[in-house]
Amino acid sequence: MSDMKVQSQDARNFFYPDVLVTCGESTAPGTLVMRQPLFVVEVLSPSTAAYDRGAKFAHYRRLDSLKEVAFIDPDTRRTDVFRRGADGLWVLHAFEPGETVRWASVDLSVSADELFADVDEAPPASAAE
């Protein structure tokens, strides 16, 4: 998966999501470029969160095939799922810590315990915060 990339609608940019699901014709064996993703997951880190939620998401939203984008924050244990509605608008479905996350595009629900099972406990907040 680390070499799998998604091509932007304008074909000038490529992105490496943490997880992607596609049902398009571009899934031939050996293909490393996906042009028709259905669902994309980005696992956030402090150094990439702003870019992932901003410029990268702006490119993702232009992909006609894309139905859902998830941003998973391992530090806060929150998951923001954006779904494209029938009207073409993207709607936020926010899942708080401890809630089961539902991805409609792939008909999958994952409990918070399962989703964050291999994530280390968040470091304690410093006294200065």
C-alpha cells in the first residue's frame, strides 16, 4: 500500500493516502496509480494534519468517484468522516472517542477499540497546557 497513489482530477498531482478502496477499472494487477477511488483514509499526524485536511482534501473532493474521506486522529481518538451527498455536497460525520465509526461507502462499522487497538496511549498533557 505504501506505493499506491491517487491521481488528482487534473492529472497534475498524486497523493498517497493511508488507505484507499477502489472499484474502478484501474485496479489491474501491478497498477500503482488509482484514478477512481471510492473511499480514502488519512491518518493524521501533527506534521501533516493541516495539509491533509486542507489542500489534499480539496483535491480529493474533485474526484468524481470519491464518496467518502476519513480523517483519523490517533492523538485525540476522533474520526471525521466526510460523505458526498446526493446533491454533491460534502457532509461531516464526526465520531468522538469511544464511538463506533461507520463508513457508508464500504458498508463497514469499526468500534473505537478495534480502530485504535495498536495505537499507544496519548502522552499526558503537560502542566503548561
